[in-house]
Amino acid sequence: MTFVTKLTFQSGDRAVLTETVNELKQLVERKGGQCKGPHTSPETRLTVPQYQTLQPGDSFPNWEYSVYERRIDIHGAEHIANEVGHMEFPDSIHVEIEVEQQQPLGGN
């Protein structure tokens, strides 16, 4: 059985996100792991209302910001994926890790 570790990174800081993901990919490849990506998702624009008080009524202009997303898949190399799972990332980056078990083609 092969394991695929899927990492999803989200941030409002595109430069830090790109740098972090590129450094991670280089690290995985230096250690001999197979890495697919980074895959880029379209920019997500979010709008958040801002109220002046806790009661309904007056409000400030809406706060608008962008969220950027990158995905990387690490195939096999469980020891590398385990190391990546315990890494510290910048506070401005949200990281989600999903591990998927894949059976070889033709296997039961």
C-alpha cells in the first residue's frame, strides 16, 4: 500500500505562501520523496461586514481580503510526510493535512 499525504496551504499573504510551499517542495525532493505540485487554486475574495456596536445598526465599510491556496501531494515516503506534519509554519498560513491510502493497480 502506498500513502499519499495531501497538504493544503491557505493564506492572505501570497508571497509568504509561495515561499513556504516552494521551500517545502525542495525539502521533500532533497530527502528523496516524490512531490506533485504545487497546485494553485483561484484567488478567493471574501467580504466581512463590520459593525460599530454589538447591536444592529451603524456599520463601518465592509472588510475585503483575498485568500490564496496551494496544494502539494507527497507520494510514499511516510517518514518525510511525518516530518512535514510536525513542522512549524508561519502564523499567517493555515495548513490542512490529509493522508490517503492507495492500493496498487490490479490489487484487491
